[in-house]
Amino acid sequence: MNVSQRAAAIEPSATLEIAAKAAAMRAQGRDVLSFSAGEPDFPTPPPICRAAMEAIEKGHTKYTATAGLPEVRQALAKYLGARKGVAIDPACVLLTAGVKSGVYLALLACLDPGEEVLGIAPYWVTYPWAVKIAGGHYRAVAPGPGMRPDLAALRAALTPRTRALLINSPNNPSGVVYTAEEMASLVQFCAEHDLWLLSDEIYEDLVFGGLKHVSPLSVGGDAEERVILLSGFSKSYCMTGWRAGYIVAPKRLAGHLSDVLSHISGNITTPTQHAILEAIHSGGPYLASMQREFAPRRDAMVRGLRSLPGVRCPDPDGAFYVLADFSAHLGGRWKDDAALALAFLEEADVAAVPGAAFGAPKHVRFSYATPVANIEEGMRRLQRFFARQQ
Ligand code: GLU
């Protein structure tokens, strides 16, 4: 019996793979510090947990409509409408098991076999694989200076088979936050070439230095007709394990998404839907206190990485990653960023993700969703690691 070509061609998620490796080393007694998978270290706020437990106790444990409970979709439409400054029809909102399955579902509904999706490097590790599983081809386009979108490069990458542009701001792994002008020009670009615009906004609440996240849904034009917003509660409300994601889709697509989902998984878990409702109602103060914690963490990570010989990194404006350039160390003892990240793990007990997985070779991504003390200790370990090489 054969394994399908599709399955055989897929490599596992680099972020989850490194995190699993770090966890396995820890289980063997190694004191590994993990800056790998991006997951807030804070617990899910207690009222959100209580809402799910109460839902279970009240017997809310059965199927719901595929797209989600009407009251959750209504509350989400109102909450998102206020944030994005546009009216959102609850019929356009659909709950998904995290952004990961939302991306995949959206691709299934937008792509025919062999069609292409443009992305901007560096990109989240899952995008090329999700496109591949959906039968399409992911075409990563080099960014302009500062890892920002380059419209000329996007135009040059178009083919007759291009159907969508997939963007992510705040960006994982670069931390770049697109401006309103950039978003407007991307919406315009998609309008000119009749593309769907898939916008992953999962880090929308994690923006620093007085900047503001802008959704392409908010910039006018025909955004309402072509933007597919993908986001969730994982990062903002520390709910990674709940799989609390959502899509806001143009009206003509939303029903198709629900039809496809009805054959894949049906609704997301019912207790999670009740938890989402509570996060919308009472999560604000928890989000604000978590946001305050992230700025010193970011500063500690940037300071620590810049203290390493030959390492360069920008100040990220959003998300909770630093993408550091280690090219000064590659080509000799460590042939590439994967070899270097492996050496960090095995010889310094520091887990971080090689940049190549994000379309950023010669870089390594460090998540700073962990206390400052861990970050400082991790950076001391890397300083000693490089000192030992001399
Ligand atoms: N999105 C996070 C990351 O990039 C979590 C792990 C994953 O699903 O990739 O680290």
C-alpha cells in the first residue's frame, strides 16, 4: 500500500518540530530554554476557562451549526466591526480550529488545482504547505527594504494562474507591521489583478511603539468583496490550545466555506465557542496587562541578540518574534541556519527556529513570549556558546 504523494511531500511544521524536540530534551532532564513555538506563557484568563467549564456543566456539549453558534458569530461580528471600523455581517463570520485550519479552509474554497498564491517573504512556515495540501502552488516574493511589501516584485511574480495574495501583518517572523498606505496599495493591487486577499491578523493586538495594526478590510476600495480575514483568540487571550480561530469572508464565499467545513470537521468544539464569547465580553483587561509585559521582553531579546558577535536584527514593531541575521557565522562550521539552530539546541540548550523555514535563510527566529529572566539567561548561554568557538 502506498502513502499518497501529497502526504509524502509534506514536511512537518518547523516551529512545532523544534518545540517538540525542546520538550523531549526537557523530559530527559535537560534545562532547555525554548524560544521556538510562539505561544504566550500566560494562562488563559480565569473567566474564559470558567465559561467553558460552565458550558460543559450546562450540557453545551453537542454539535452546533458548522459556522458556529449564532450568538457567538453575532458577538464576534460586532466586536470585529468596532475594531476594524466597518460593518460586519454575522453571516460572513465562521469559526475555525485556529488560524491554521482557517488558512487551509480558505485556500480550499479559493483555489483550483495548480493555481497559485503569492506570499511575501519572510512568511509563516505553514503557508507554503497549506497551499500545497490544497493543491496549489505558493510563490514567495522577495520583500523590499526593511522586509516590507514590494509591489513591483509582486507584479513581476503574477502569472495567469495567480488567484490570491496571502499576507500577515504584524508579521511572523519579521515583526514588520504594514502601514495603512501599504494595506491600501495591496488591496488595490489585488483589485487590479482580481485576486483574493487573505489577511492573517493573528498578532493584531501585539503592536509596539504607538503604531497601530491596520486591517486591509479597513482601507476602503473593494476590500469587503475580496479580503478574507483570518484571525483568532490564541495569541491575544492566551488560548493556543483551545483552537479558537475565525474567518470573516466576503458574502459570496462565506457559505462555500461553511459547506466545505461541514465535511471536514463541522463546528469547532462547543465549549470553546462559549469561551470565545467570554473572551469578547471580559477579556479586555487581561489583554491590556499582557500587552504591557511584551515591550520589556522585546527589548531584552533585541539587546541580547545584538550583544552576540556579528549578529544583526531590526527592532520588531509587532508580534513576539525577533528574526536575527546570523550570516556572519555561516558557511564554515555551520553550513546553514538549520545547522546553527541545532547547535544552539544541542550545545547551549537554547531552542529557536531556523529562518529558512520562513523563507529567511541565514536567519534564526526567537520568540520572546517568555519572561525576561529566561530571555536574559538564554542570551548568556548563546554568548558563552560563541565565546567557546574562538
Ligand atoms: N504560530 C506559532 C509559531 O509560528 C505557533 C506554532 C505554529 O503553529 O507554527 O511559532
